[in-house]
Amino acid sequence: MSSPVHRFYEIEQQKLFLDFEKIALFTRHPTSLGTFRESRLRQYLREFTPKQLSMGTGFVAVCKSVGVICDSQSRQIDCLVFDETKRHPELRTDDYVIVRPEAMYAAIEVKSELTFYKQKGPKSGVNEEFPFFDGTQSYRWAGTLVDSFQNIKSVADNRPGTNKGYFSGIFGYSATFSLDTLYSAFRNGELQEQLNIQHIDELPPAICVPGKYLINFSPYDFLEKSPHHDPYVSFMNTIAVMDNSAAYPLQFFTNFYLNQISYSLTAERALSGGLSSNASDMVRITREHFRLSSKGHEDQ
């Protein structure tokens, strides 16, 4: 039987999926479905977001040079959480915002379906667009997950430095790719090369597919009690559902978000009770390491 905390997230997950089903009764247009699902997730996260923070879609812009309105900017992000009392948005229209990096607290990508696959290129050999070769044909990694990685990295590029102090994540309502395929792309160093990823802080710490799993990219092994930090290694930790644990990915994702937001605002340690209670005896956890810098994250 589910605990009261887990049952809470089961109900929230059911509400999300029922609303997705409801909108599909009115339209099958992919853009309309995607826009609704982004809006619905922002509505869900607002329930866990302190009142002093605002939320919208838009991009992060660095504005430093005199006479220049924008020095650099991220790609458009589906869900930005920011503090307009700390730094007023450069531009705001309803839910669309352009925010400064110092005012940002979270950046989340939302996808109806997460895909990840090898996109084939010319058979004649590799080139800048298709940089890898499988013995018969060139290829690159593609799909909505790759797009999301690029968007999240663009935020990190516009807020440089390790231990950045904000939450980044990817939320996919469904997923069609193999976790082994994703890990292989990191283990072989291909995704790092293709996306020019140099540090673990350029990856989102949480990728949530509700009802299936949560992926945690981290400097540490998820289950290690006292991490012995290796600055040249990062980890892909996966929390997968088992019987009666379908809402754990949503629960963990929400708590990652809530604890990082709370820490950024108050510098207090992560919460462990109430709706932040996490139990792992009903989930399947796997941990894989790959070569990627995690320099700057000290032993805990």
C-alpha cells in the first residue's frame, strides 16, 4: 500500500495525465498540445514555488556592454523561474520573459515525448554536421532529448562557473529511447563532443518521465554515503519504477526542484520530512559513470 506522501504524488500524476488526455479531445495539433503541456507543468510547479518567485517561458540574456542591449542569450526555455524583485526582467509580456542570469532560479525543458536516436548522414565519411562513423555510415545524435540538452547548456553558457546555484531539468511526458543507448553515447564521449559539454554543471541534474524513471546527472554516485570525489568522473544515476511506485519519478523531480529553490533562497539544507519524504525501497536504482569533468564539487 502506498504511503500518504507517495499517494499524494500519485494523485498529482493522475491529474497531469488526465489533463493531457482532456486537451487531446479538442486538438491533435502538436504545437497546441505542447504549449498546453508546458503551461500545465508550470501550473503544477507553482504549487511548490515560493510566492516571491515568478514563472514564465523565454530566455536568459547577459546585458553588460554600454550601448548594447544584449551581449549573449540562451535558447528559449519552456519554464523559467526568476525573482523580479532581485532584477526586473529585461522584457515581459504575459508569460513570456527575458531575464538576467542573476535573477534566475530554475530552467526546465518540457517535451510531450523524449526521443533519442542516431541520425544517419553521408556514407562517404564524417563531416562537421555528422561527426561520427559506425563503420558504414556517418551519424550524429538527434531527437527531442538532444534539443533539450542544447537548450539547458545554453543557459549554463550564459551563467558560467561551477556550482551555479539554480535548478535545471527536463520533463518528458513519455519517452521512446533506451537508457542503455543514452549511457553509451556518454560513455563513448560522443554526446560531450557533439554538444561541446565540458562539465557536469552543463547537464540537467534531473530528467523526469513520470511513471517510468528519473535520470540524475551528478558528480556523485547516488547511493554513496560519503562521496570520494573524482574531478574527472560524472555519474548517470537512474531511479526506475517498480510495483506500486509509479509516482516516484515525479516525487523525486519535485523534491530536486523544491530543495534547490529553497537552498538558493535560504541556504538551508535539503528538506527530508513531509512532502519531501523520499523512500527508495520500492524503486530500482542503477549508477553508471562516464568521463566528464566535475571539478569544483568537493567531497561531502
